Amino acid sequence: MFDPITIPYDCVMLFNVVKLKPGVTIEDVELTLGELCNIVKNTYGDEQGGFIAGQVMKYAGFISDEGSVTEDKSEEDHLVIVTYWRSFDQHEQSHRDKIFTEKFKELLEFVEETKELGYEILWQGEPEK
């Protein structure tokens, strides 16, 4: 569950910002989110499904003064779901699948806003050892 992941260069990354409704905590969505992640991993984690790996993160409250160029550095609590797929089409197909949509509807009961943006990798690397 907390093992390192390996991301192939030719994949796509989907970055989903999930803003919770006022009064909803991470603990309120933790079980549903965990079940959703397991569905994705176990149902779509083969060549046909296209899922490679994923990460879920919560906003930690710090903002980089060195890396931010905007004056407004305020940000509300939110989660980020990052998933890596062999193709965007495989991602979209998984999200149309009934097994996914039923669990995603449960998560949406707690969510004020969600936006999932897709990216292609331009560069990746690790320090030379």
C-alpha cells in the first residue's frame, strides 16, 4: 500500500483536485476513498484496464514562497488523487464502468467540487547515484 511506484515515461497522469464540503473531514471520506482506490487498482490494473499506479494526498497547509508567483497564497483544505494510466481512453473507459461509478457517487456525497485534469509527461528523472 505504501510501496514505491514506477512510472513509465509514455503514460498519462490524471490530477484530480477534490474539495470537500464544509464540515466534511478527511476521516469522513477515508473509507470510501480507500474502497474506490482498491476498485481501480484491482479492476483496471492490467494491460486492458490501463491503470499503472496512483497516489492520494491531503493538502498539508504549506505553500512555497520560492515556487509561487501569485500574491494570493491562501488555499482551502482539499485532497488530490493522482493516477497514472497507459492511455487517456483507458482512464475514461474505467470511469464509465458501473463498478467505478457506483463507488464514485458515494464519494461525491462529501464533495463540493472535483476537477480532474490530464497531463502527458515531458520529463522525469532521479538523481544519479
